[in-house]
Amino acid sequence: MRFLLNPGGNLRGSVRVPGDKSISHRAIMLGALADGVTGVTGFLSGADSLATLAACRAMGVAITDPDAAGRVTIHGGGLHGLTAPSAPLDLGNSGTSMRLLAGLLAGQPFASTLIGDASLMQRPMRRVTQPLGLMGAQITASASGTAPLQITPVDQLRGIEYALPVASAQVKSSILLAGLFADGATWVTEPAPSRDHTERMLTAFGYTVERDGMRVGVRGGGRLVATDVAIPADLSSAAFFLVGASIAPESDLILTDVGINPTRRGIITLLQMMGADIEIVNPRTFGGEPVADLRVRSAALHGIEIPEEQVALAIDEFPALFIAAACAEGETVLRGAAELRVKESDRIQVMADGLTALGIAADPAADGLRIRGGQLRGGTVNSHGDHRVAMAFAMAALRASEPITILDCANVATSFPDFAPLAAAAGLRISSDDNG
């Protein structure tokens, strides 16, 4: 599939983007491990979170199909209620599913195998298999440390103290989920804050989570109790509209019910540093997660040096931020973000190539990117199957001088199935076809 965009326009009105993908994954996993019936609202019916749902179903958990409001009912069987799947668990394009399930499955009394699509099968998994191995898990990967992951049951996992070499919510969460099945305490120390949805949701399900500065820990042998989970709108999906309304003249857009977890707010902080006009309205709480409406109006942006302490807090939103940088006066410089090279695509190189194709000076480095703002022209961009790259370049059309075509956009459905019609309703001049 490809996106076809005509230049110009602005974004106005009110938009509710889909439910938070990170929280959707965790709601399904913890609901499956809880005693009792968990009700979820706002679940993201995207391919990634549906892969987690299908995997839990394959292990014997009764879960209803999500309805139009994202309502899902999960009949949990307790921490030890999963059963052996009859086939490898295919997680599609979802790195979150694979890394978190590796931890969850490491302590199960049955064997399992995790696979995915061609992209996921190339993504690095040693970052989780190595610490899980220290806990006594038996996980076999390819020679290069990628999937398939073959998990062999062991008698007992053991708690560990583990210092993350790089801040990563996925790795932290994988270790903590394994810690639910381990003997003793499992502690993870972070070099910088990463998103804390797992810790918040464990607490919501009645499991004790201990915190000591940059350390977070759980003790094995506890119990998860079913609860109701309300999932806010996904800030990562809202980021494209925050950028689009910032760069397009005469824009005035309200994004409703957006999760503004402090460990996720890097995109808001960085855009405001660049001069964006973003107002946080009606702050409140959804199931332990802070939520607000975001009003964003067009503003003159300027380039910045991105503080390294903000990198982990905005790691998934950099494709959108790079479009803001392309429309800003002066240079924007990112360092300390080598993690971007091992996402769904090499986001540093793919974004640099796309910006260059649209007439913007973009110089990639091993761990970052330098962008000099200028006039976006039209052209063709290859998203390389990366949903966030495709949506980011779609917003670039708001400031382009000529039409933009974006190739290989089918994976937008992993996180934002209705992106094109929702964006079109807000004012983006977008259409799609299957010729790309």
C-alpha cells in the first residue's frame, strides 16, 4: 500500500487517536495471568496488539474480540494458568510482544517458540535473552541473536540484580515479568527513566512493585487480581498530529484523552523547546495513567540540540520530530539514540534518506541525526515498511511544495489502522491505494 499526499492544508477540529499500544499489550498479558475476569476499554485493534491477544489465546486464555470501542474481556487463569501452545507463536511485526512474552514464558512449565515477520526476525533479541539467561532461563536464538526464540522449561528461575546498559522499557518489562515466576527478588536498575507502564499496571492488578531511586523490583510468588483497565489514547500516535498542527499554518487541533505519562512526554517537551504551542487541558487519570486533552496550534519552530536525557522519553516519536525539525529554522541535532537503528527499520538512515529525497539536508551519524530546516519539496519516499516513518512523512505534506508519495505503508495498521481517514477528516490531503 502507498500513501498519496497533496501539499498544503492545515489540521483543525478534534481527534481521538487509537488506544495506547504499549498499554494494550500489557493489559492483555497481565489480564491473562490474573485471577478472574478483566475488562478492558480503549484497546488498540492494531496488528501488533492483536498479535499479543492471539498469542495468549493460543495458550488457552479466553479473550473476546475487541468491539468498536476497544472493549475486551479476558478470562484469566492465574499466574500458572497458561497451557502449551500447539504451534509457534507468530507475533507479526511486534517487537514488544516478542520481548515481553520472552520474559513471561521463561518461567512456564512448557516449551514455546516465538517467531514473527521478516522484519521482526532480524531485530536484536540478545538484550532480553542475556538477562533472562542470568535468571536461569533456557532460550535459544539464532547465531546472530535473533528470532526464532525457542524457550525450554526450567525447574525454577532465580531473581537477579540487573543494570540495563541502555534505558529500555521492553527489556525492563521482560525481566520484571520473568521475576513474577522467579525465586526471590528481581531488581532492574535503569541508566535513565524509560516508560513505566508495566510497573503501573502490575500495581493496578494488585502486585507489589518496589522502587528505590532508579531501581525497580518485584518478588516472585505473588498473585495478580483481575481489574478493569481503561486505555488512554496513544501519545505516540498523537505525536504525528502534534507535529502536523505545529507546522501547518492556521492549524488549531484538539487531541482528546491522550496518555501523558511522565516517562512518555519527551515529544511534548521537545516540541515545546522548539517553540510549539501545545496546551495541556483537563488533566485526569485513567486506571493509574495520567491523561489530558492536548490543544496544539501552528507555531514558528526553531532547531534545538536534543538533550540526551530526553532520548528515552521520546524514542518512538523521533520520526515525527524529524519532520518538525525539517520545518524549523536552523539546525536540530540528535545524539545518543543508536536504539533508532534497530527499530522496525533503521530509523536514522531511513528518515535521513526520505528527508534528502524531499530536499532537506539530513546528515546521519551512528547514534543520531543532524537536520537543517528548509523548504520541503515533493517526491517519493520509501518507508521500508515502518509504520512510524510512513505517518511522519505523511505530515510533511502539510509544508511541501509538491505532492508526496510514500511507499510500503501497509504496516501502518500495526499501530494506527484508520490513520488515513482520520487524518483526512482533520485536514490532511491524503489518500491511499494498493499500487505501492
